[in-house]
Amino acid sequence: MVITYRANAALEAHQLSELFRASGIKRPVEDLNRIKKMIDNSNLVVTAWDGDRLVGIARALSDYSYCCYLSDLAVDKEYQRQGIGHELVNEVQKLAGEESNLLLVSASEAMDYYPKIGFDKCTNAFIVHRKK
């Protein structure tokens, strides 16, 4: 198995929906229009591929000079624990640049993962939750 990483590769909503399902991440997988908007409005996307199979994604929003928000990090369960998530994050960091902070909001079940790949836990964040 050779995993290849691509920046801003063409991606269909059904492919991302299938990856979200296979990874276990909670996203609106049935709403392909919403998934398409998530893809179309992200300006930094790194994907991991096993041949033509999408096996991972890091989807982010960045100004490439100060801040990069990592909105999704998902790896197919069959491919987890192989360093793919870590490599996706590394690629996002490279593309965002050394001037940018990389930040995210973690799902509770992933809180132990992010410190293992170099994130510091912060206590100074706030959120207004979405209504839908």
C-alpha cells in the first residue's frame, strides 16, 4: 500500500461523505449539498489516497499569513494508526506557512490524539454552536 497526498485535488461530495462514514467522524453525510459547500468553500484541502480510493482528508480555512483553522481531519478506520492523520496535518502546516497558527475544535473522543501529533491544548477558546 502506497498512500499519496494531494493538495486541493478535485473531490466529489459523495466521496467525502463516504470517507466521513468510513472514518466515524460525525458530519452531515446524508446532505450532499452541504458536503459540497464544505468542499467548495475550503481553501486548503489535503487528501490521502490509496490508488483511487480516498482514505483521508484534512480540510481547512487559512489566510496563509496568521491563522489556519483545521475544520476536518478524517481517516478511514481501515487506515487509521498508520500515521496518515499526522501526515495530513503536516501537509496542512507546510501549506499554511510558518507564520500561521494551526487551530481546531476537537471531538471529545479525539482529545487524546491531538497532543500526540504536536498540538497544545488551549483553554482560551469560545464557540457559538450551529443551529443545524
